[in-house]
Amino acid sequence: MADHTPTPETTDGSGAGTTAAGLRPATVAVTAGRPAHEPDQPLNVPLVPAATYVAGGDREYGRYGNPTWEAFEEVLGGLEGGRALGFSTGMAAITCLLDLVGTGAGVVLPRHAYLGSTMAAADLEGRGRLRTTLVDVTDPDAVAAACDDDVALLWLESPTNPALEVADLERLAAIGHAAGATVVVDNTFATPLRQRPLDLGADVVVHSATKYLAGHSDALLGALVTRDDGLHQVLSDRRRLTGAVPGTLEAFLAVRGMRTLHLRLDRAEENARVLAARAAEHPAVAEVRYPGFGAIVALVLAGAEEGEGPGSAALAGDLLVRSTALWVHATSLGGVESTFERRRRWRGEAATIPQGLVRLSVGVEDVEDLWDDLARGLDRLTR
Ligand code: PLP
């Protein structure tokens, strides 16, 4: 498509943070996936709502390919250093991978992975399709012990959602490969600007592009990225068969969103650092979990772990999310606006997640306004 588009990094894992063409991530985010620099070409790939194409070319049918998805795939592939495939949602990408596991084989997942990932794996287990083992991804020995002879997939997430544990991905990828597993990393929280799992040995990267990549809470989209051409073909065939393809508008919005990913993430991360430090000093907060990068912070509120009445951490969380003006009580994350929620409000969230854990998705507003609003809510809990 683009004569000047940065090519994905080669598979030797060298030059982390730059592409084979030597361009740095911010430049890739801005320049990849654009039309050729030729007279009268638009600067941006247009939104192409095509259900079919004139026969005889590479695309043929709308489920097989689309120029707007391909632009999204070029930008994300350039950032992750692999070949990307867009999906209708993050869950469509996740279930595409789980679907490839042979009957009866093992899948090892983080005990605090995104709820939808563990639920999708448990659903397949319930129907006799595969076996799941949940592990603490901060404990490499536990991961090694869980990777038995029949393990097909080692599923990793770092930081985990919503516990915010950080895994040693390089070490875990080596453990997974030694056991013969395909190693998958959900990189939604870190984004390729903070962590490139393919450089650390992962075989496939998963994204909910709904979050930071699109970045404006207005599009559902998912992606898989790999450097393995054979695997890319398998996943592409699977996408065709399931029909879990991206919407053209969503791909367009995600491309536009990714043009400013570096700016948004830098600002949100700066805000998150300030808020994490200040919240740690507040008497209503028992613990702050912040991995030191990214813009997701978890506040564990003070209060009894059991029950939902006065004095309970659950009630404190429920009160906090209803008492602010700027912070929006909403699930999801990674948008320009700050949102938060108490995660245990979801049935199915791991019982090891504290009742009073409120996950903050820190946006790009002025940090002083964010703190004033949050502090007012926290102050009410201690009155
Ligand atoms: N992975 C992570 C880490 C998520 O937080 C989510 C959604 O919250 C998903 C995957 C699923 O993505 P989607 O909602 O786009 O299907």
C-alpha cells in the first residue's frame, strides 16, 4: 500500500523500540499505513465500506480483506514488530486463539487475567474441549509446574487485569517453549510503547484495540500479532471462517487513535504516577497498586473484606464510584477520559481480588482536576 511505510522489524529481536527501517515508535505511529506520497493521494487511508470487490485481485470479498483494516494492521504490526490481524473485538481475537487448541490439551492462564479470557477458557473446559490451569504469573516456578506435557498454550498478561502484577515475560516465554507451548501475551495494558512481547519471545500478541490503541472509547476492535508467517496464515484463515472481522469504521477510528498513542500514553502515565503517589497518602486507601508504567492504577480501599454493609471495603468502593464529577463510573479503560470501577461488582471476577479494589483508568485531563475530584470522593469515605 505505502511506498514509505516502515516495514515490521525482522525476527531477530534486535533493535527493540525501532523498526527495521530504523524508525522510532512515535514515527511509526504517525507514518505507518498511509497511502503512497503521490499527487492527489489522500494523506489518510479512507474508510472503505466494501462488502465485495471486482473479481481477480487479492481481496475478492469483504470478509477476506479491506484497505482500512490493512492500514490498522500496518500501524499495529509496525509498533509490535510483527504482522497484525484485526478482529471485531479483543474477545474475538482471544477466542480465535483458544479455538485452535486441540481437544483435551492444556491451557495455562494467569489467575488474574482479564475476566473474559479466563471465562472463555473455562467455557471451553466445561464443554470438554480443553483443560485449564490458573497460575500466579509472578511465580515462574508455579508456571513451570503448571506447564505439563500436554500444554498447548501458555497465556500471559502483564500487567494483569485488575491485580496489576508484572510478569517476567522473557523467562515465562522460555518456560512455555521448553514445554512445547505456544506463548501468547495480552499486551492491552502495556501497549507496544511500553512492552514488546515478540521481542521477549512470545509467539502471539493479543490486543483489545478497544482500549489504548483506539483510545477514545468509541470503537470495539481486537488484534493478534505474530512474526511466524505460518501462524499468521492459520489465524487469518480462522478469521475468515469465523467472520470475526473488524468493522471498517472501527478500523478507521483505531488508525486515527494510534496516530496520537504516544502522546496520550505519556500524558496519562504522567497523571497516573502523580495520582498513585497522592492516593497512597490518603487514609481511605489501604494499598495502591501501580506497576510503575502505564496508566492503570488500582486503589484497595480500607474496610472489612467481608459483607457489603457499613465499614465494608465493598461499600466504600461503591460509594467512591458514585461520588465524583469528573471520574466516570464505567467499565473498560484506555480512553482519553478517566474512568473507574470496583471490579468485584462483576460476578466471576477472581475471589482473590479484594472487594475494595477500584481500578482507575487514568486519562489525559489536567491532573490537578483529577486529584481534586478523586480526593473529594476519598475524603467522604473517612468522614
Ligand atoms: N484483554 C484485556 C486486558 C481487556 O481488558 C479486555 C476488555 O476489557 C479484553 C482483552 C477484551 O477486549 P474487547 O472488550 O475488545 O473484546
